[in-house]
Amino acid sequence: MPKSCRAPHCSNAAGQARPPARRLSFYKFPLQDAARLRQWLAQMRRENWVPTRHQHLCSDHFEPSCFQYRWGVRYLRPDAVPTIFS
């Protein structure tokens, strides 16, 4: 099953054609960090929803400062919280 973003009103999915400057990546919900998960869900305005380990948010919902780069690979910072939602 392809990865797709679980943010409300977001239809991004893995394999969609995008320009190189707008590359898309997917990040799992922090299920092992209850405090951070609450922050993610509050930002999404979905406090009563429980994500599974197979659900993701796409990089479009994170500020550029939420990422770090190593060897040309983009990683989500351990304290990152998504803030960009329509």
C-alpha cells in the first residue's frame, strides 16, 4: 500500500509527480512519544483521532526549520511538530 498523507484535506501520496524543488517525504507519527504525539494531533485539530503505525504526514506540513540534512538526505528533527495545515 503506497504512503499517503493523513492530514485533513491533503491528498499527497508517494509516487506523485512533483518538481525536484518540491520533493515530498513522509514521516511516521511519534507513537512512542505521547507528549509529542499530542502536539502533532493538536496542530492537526484531530485530538480524538489515534493514528496507526502505518500512517504518515508529508513534508508539506513542516516548516523548513523542522528538517536537518546529513549526506544530502533530509531528516525530520526529533523535536519537530507540524504547523502547516490549510
